[in-house]
Amino acid sequence: MELETIKYEKKEGIALITLNRPERMNAWTPLMSEEQVEAISDANEDTNIGSIVITGAGKGFCAGADIEETFKTRIDGKDPGKDTHLGQGGMPKHINWVDLVRKSKPIIAAVNGAAVGIGITMILPCDIIIASEKAKFGMFFIRMGLVPELASSHFLVQRMGFGKASELCLSGRLVNAEEAQSTGLIDFLFNEEVMLEEAIKKAKLIAENPGPQLRMVKELLTKN
């Protein structure tokens, strides 16, 4: 599997996906989305893998969409249908990210730094969100004249409640890790040095359980 924007490793029953554009704070691109889907699909098909961890390389988790990469054919005036090798601009049309994550083996997001825009919306469907003390979160869409994506308005209300979710989306402000934990936006908070280790530890604990039943539990939680 040749990958340009992520790293994909398998060890001790865990699949580790690392967003790997540290020079751009792991800013999202359509190719990154395609490669994430490829890695998650591979992990789901591998009977030796029980759960998945997603994290970021360098100081950031994901600084939102890379505007130049995501909309480059619109910026240069060309047909916007050639942004990726599958011929879709923005989020590839063949990808239903929320459906993929909810039907996947258990996924833990290990947020090591800033997660804004799609950097936060991509992890909201994950089963568990763990963050380091240096993590920050922001729903910046309103500041760009946009509305939240990837069913994030649904998942935010589930996690935080209506009022706190409304304030986060309507203000577009940045939230630190402590506030994120106190409001339910994230589930666990750890020191930067041990955060990924703790995420992998939880992933291994989950992976010890029978795979079919793990998927059933996820389906029940999704339907609720």
C-alpha cells in the first residue's frame, strides 16, 4: 500500500493511522481522505486487527482542510472534477465517512494537537476521543460562512448537549483540552508524553473482545 499523506502500521492487534503532513499541521486533503478509507478498510478486513487508532504527526492533529490542495482546480480556473485521482473535488463523493467509521471496527481518535474544522468533524463519529493537554478544538465553519459538516451537528449534541454544542458552532471559538473534557467533547485527557501510549492501551483492551460482538455494540449505539 503506497501512501503519501498518512502512515499506516499494524502491531499487536492494533492498526495505527497517523495523519502525516506535519509541515502543514496535517491539513486535510481529498487524497488524505482516500488513504484513510483505504487503511480503515484494510484493517477491517484483517482478522488479526481488533481496533484502530488515529493520530497526527508532529505538533498538530489536523488544522482543517488545505484550501489550496482541496480546491486547487477551482482556484486556477480548471474543471474542479480533477482534484484527486478518482476525479472528485473536496470530499470524494464515493466516501461516506460517517457510515464507514460507525460500521468499522472500534476506532479511537488520539488527538495530539490542534483539531479544527474537518480536523474535529472527522473524529466525532469515532468511538472514543482521547486528547493530550496541548490539544485544541474549533468549529471554525461559521467564521468562513459555512455550516458544520459530516453530521457533526448531530454528534456534538450527543456529546455535549444542545446548549454547549450550539455555543461552540455559533461562536466559532477555540476550546482548550480541559474545557473539551469538562463539556464532554472528548472522553479522556492525558499528558502529552503518554497520550498515544494510553490510546493504544485502550485499543488493545477493546481488541481482546470478540469482533462480531464489538460491531453489534457499535450498531446498537449508533441506532440509539
